[in-house]
Amino acid sequence: ESRPMRRSRRRSLHSAPFKAAAPARCQAPSPLNMESYHKPDEKTLQGLKDVANKLRIHSIKATCASNSGHPTSCCSAAELMSVLFFHTMRYKASDPRNACNDRFVMSKGHACPILYAAWVEAGYVKEADLLNLRKIDCDLEGHPTPKLAFVDVATGSLGQGLGAACGMAYTGKHFDKSSYRVYCLLGDGECSEGAVWEAMAFASHYGLDNLVAILDVNRLGQSEAAPLKHDTAAFQERCKAFGWNTYVVDGHDVEELCKALWHAERFKGKPTAIVAKTFKGKGLKGIEDQDSWHGKPIPKDRVDALLAELQAQIQAPHKPLQAELPTEDAAPVDSKAIQLLCAPEYKIGDKISTRKAYGVALKKMGDASQRIVALDGDTKNSTFSDIFKKAHPDRYIECFIAEQNMVSVAIGCATRDRTVTFASTFAAFLSRAYDQIRMAAISQSNVNLVGSHCGVSIGEDGPSQMALEDLAMFRAIPTCTVFYPSDGVSTERAVELAANTKGICFIRTSRPDTAIIYESGEKFEVGKAKVVRQSDKDQVTVIGAGVTLHEALSAHEQLAKEGVNIRVIDPFTIKPLDAATIVASARATGGRVITVEDHYKEGGLGEAVLAAVGEEPGIVVHRLAVDRVPQSGKPQELLDMFGISAKCIVAAVRQTFAN
Ligand SMILES: Cc1ncc(C[n+]2csc(CCOP(=O)(O)OP(=O)(O)O)c2C)c(N)n1
Ligand SMILES: *[C@@H]1O[C@H](CO)[C@@H](O)[C@H](O)[C@H]1NC(C)=O
């Protein structure tokens, strides 16, 4: 690239000598400081105003062509987008996914026509394509997804963009140690989402001064006004209370926006929130600031006049403004597979819980690659992610008790393959981040989620801590691989495989100590089950995982004494499930299959097996699973009470002969 780096050029233009900010935490949240800021020249300002109106025109035309979409949500953000994309942000317009580029997250994803329009003005998207908005053969969908190179995370479920932006900003600052910055645009209605405030707390706790949130306070939501209406002071107080440097601006004044964003870039130690007072449908006479225009294209009989008015405001049809180039200080991705440096160090019969084996495994993966990053939500000494933290403190992010945000941050860290991310908590608490997990699939994320404390086998803590829905939840996610390891060796290999598997990975770990059943050299593959007990005279196939695999092994032992042989299968991954091995075993055991799982009956291992054999004649699956809300007690007592212990398996095996 021969173009000069305007980052340094601008510094010398505007701020010679550049005044170092006072140490971050002592600096009062200052009003916009005029000392070193020089306003852009009139031509630039007019250019930015012109671009804003061009963005409005594009957004209106695109949503008219699709006869759906949110033009008024675009129009409130026109000046914000113009200044961000053509004055503040630094990126290579021809290479939107470049690692060095500033990031932009459109958290109010329904306003994406204006994002697409910005990339038209930047020269990356063809103007004619805008008219294919929302059409079946066009990647310019109704809400943005990473099918588009300029989108890192899918948005559209409101409240999630800022958490992902936090993950990107944390990664930029602490892992990439690069100068790219992260900008996130939110709606005011969107700010009613709790996840926004989890992210606000995270960003200030970690002093993410490379992150800017822009609040498009256009007063209106979908069905009525947002609760704070135009009370920008209330937004400012909230942002300040959450530890952010905060500016209130007229969101339609390009010069004020240039200035606020200029100050944001120089403010050290805190993230900056720009509370922008705007009007929904700004620039559209009779529609601006009116109710009942959310999500409606401009009616055909009004559109020509409104477009003409916007067009008339464009003064200078001169060559379009160009974004500045980024500083090239982010390393290219090293996409080599990450492998354990040595095999698992367990001996058959040793006892370790799979949750602890997870911590050991992750630490070893961290030894193998700098790209491995771990997150947890204040459960690190329960999930054992603290073993990783002790060895690699610089690559551990404590996310505190905010699981939705933890998942969003993890997704953000994993964007553009900057890191290989593992986020852990009790599996039960991942359920509150299910919307984030669902969106992660749309985001094409490779994030790895690890849930400990599955099932009734956690014992005394009782049902609030027991994950009994997690398999159902993760199986339903289209890009997800579900690992359910049953001993330390297979856990270590599950972590290694997850690190190198595309899509979302979920690893389900258990609390009780269980015996090592595999040799340290045993090979594991996604979608390949292990037949752990078999003979020529097996009469029933029993499939268990985690603690219930060990219960099945103990049932095997008891039944063997009575001369009854059972085949025992460890599926290793529940999705994909090794249907071939299961069907072959079922055939070898007279079509008799028993599944046993520490999970509710719906959507778990049993139903996965049923689905796998559903089209095979002559196979009958009997399911042992938790079928009601459990309670506190000792693990073994609970396994008995809820029908998934060795004793219950033995009884079920006998039952299959009775029939
Ligand atoms: C989690 C979630 N809830 C509800 C919606 C439906 N929805 C889409 S846009 C919108 C209103 C958004 O208002 P605001 O954030 O103020 O954005 P604006 O369009 O006014 O810029 C709603 C309720 C959604 N997309 N996501
Ligand atoms: C986690 O660590 C804290 C602080 O050391 C301790 O009080 C707590 O008991 C530990 N919890 C578990 C589950 O080990």
C-alpha cells in the first residue's frame, strides 16, 4: 500500500505536540475539550453531510425495493454512520476482513441497510446490489451476518452487539496488542436489554479505551417510545455510573460527531459512550419523529418527493470521501492445528472428574499455543478453568457473573480467528445465554463452550445447579458439535478436537470423580463412538455417557456375574452421533438398546439415539433419564432415585428379557 498512514498524519495535523492524557483513572469525565482539537475543513464537513444523505437515499431505495425493512431506523443514524465510516474509522475498504481494520458492530442490526449503504459508498458493495436487499439469492439479508466480509458477528437479536464488541476490543488490546479500535452502534430501545449493561460493566472493568459505543437515541422503539425518550442526561448518567467516559452530542451534527469521536480516541483508561440525540426518520418530512413508522418502507406515492428533497441537500457531487488506512500492527492468523504437546498422563483406574480433566487439558492446550484463550463467569475453581488461569494468566478473562455477556465476549474474541476461545461455567447457566448461542451459529462462530456440573450427579447443591436441558439445547444448534467425554483421557482429546473443529463446540463435564477407562494413547474422533465392553454373546446394548457410562460399566460387571453379557457404548460425541456403531451394536444384541443419561428425557442422549435408529426396523430403545424436577441429596442416592444408576440399568436389562 502506497497511501500514507493518515493515523500519524492526523496526529501531526491536529495535535502537535500531542498531549498525553492524564492517568486514566484520575481524569474527570471532561466536557469536550477544545484545546487541541481542530475542526475539519468546511469541504470535509459538507462531504460528510452529503454522504449522510446519500446513505439515507440508499437505505430508502433498498427498503422500497424489498418492500420491507427499517428505513427510519437507518435515517436517525445517517450522520453517525457517515462520520464513522468516512472520517473516524481506519480500514481498507477493499479488504473488510483485514486483521488491522477498525471493527464496526451494528448492534441495532435491523438498520443494516445503512451499513450496506456505507459499504457502497466505501466502494466494496455494488450500488445495484442494494436493490436485491432481502432477496433469496443475495447476501444482503434483513439483518447482517458474516456472510458479508464486513460483518464479524450476526446481529438482529437486540442487546448482543456490545458484548461481542467487548470481546473484540479486549482481544485488540490484550492479545493482538494492536491499534485497531472497535465501534458499536446501539439503539435507545435496545438499551432496555440487560445484556447491554453486562457489557457496559465489563468494558469499564477492563478499561477498554479502544471501544466506543454510540447510542442512537432517536426516542422511538418499535411499538411506542423507548422508556427514556430523549432524556440524554439519563443515558449519560447511566453510562457514567457504569464507568464510561461519556459525551452527549447532537447526532445529526457531523462536526460535533467528529469532535466527540476524536476525543474518544484520545481518552485513556475508559471506554467512551457517545449519547447521540437523533430523530427517527430524520430528513423525511411527515415521517421524522412520528410514531408508527418503525419497520415500514416509505410508501410508493411519497418516495419520489422525499428522495428529491434529500438529493437537493447534497451540495458537492465531488469524489467520495475515503477512509483512512489502518496501522498495520495485527499479526496474520496462524491457522495451524493446535495439538497437545504430550499425550494425556492418566493411568487406567486413576480417578479424576471430567471437569478437572478439562482444566488440565486446557492448560496443556495453552502450553501448545498462544492462541488459546479462556473465559469463565466466577466459577473457575468449580469448572477448573483456574488451572489454565494459573499457567496462562494473561490469556484468561474473568467475566464475573454475567453469562450472557461472557458468551458474547467469547464470540467477539473468536472473530476473524484472532483467538481460539473456551468459555466455561456450570452448564445450567449457559441456558440463560441461549439466545447468544443461537446467534453464534448465525455468526459462523467457532467458539467453544464448556458446561460443568451436569445432571443430578452434582448432588447436594440441588436442582438449581444441575444442567438437565443442555444436551437438548446444544443439539438443536445447527453448527454445534456436542462432546460428552466420560474420563480424563477422552476429555483431554475432546478439548483438543474442539479447538480445531469449526462451528460451535460444547463440552459437557461432570462433577464426580470417575475412573480413567482409556489408555493414554487412545485415539478419539468427532462422531466416533467407543465400544467399551463387548463379547460374542451380548444381549443388550447399553449407551451411557459421563457418570452414566460408569454406571453402565458397573451394571456390566454385576450382570456378568449372573452370566448376562451386555455391550456398553460410549458415544463420545452426542452430535454428531455415531449411528453406524450404534446400529451395528443394536443388531448384534437382538435389537435391544438401553440409553441412560443424566439429563431430562427430552432432547438428550436417548432421543439422539432414537433419531439415529428411527429408520431401522427391529430396534427398540428403552430410555433411562431424569423425568422430573430433582432435589438435593448424595450423588449416588440421586442416581438411584431418578432411575439412572447401575441398579436401574440392571433392572432395565432384566426387563428387556421379560418382554
Ligand atoms: C431481543 C429483541 N427483541 C425484540 C426485537 C424486535 N425489534 C426489532 S427493532 C425493535 C425496536 C428497536 O428500537 P431501538 O433500539 O430504539 O432502535 P431504532 O429502530 O429506534 O433505531 C424491536 C422491538 C428484536 N429484534 N430483538
Ligand atoms: C473457590 O474459591 C473460594 C476462594 O478461595 C473458596 O472460598 C471456595 O470454597 C472455592 N469453591 C470451590 C467450589 O472450590
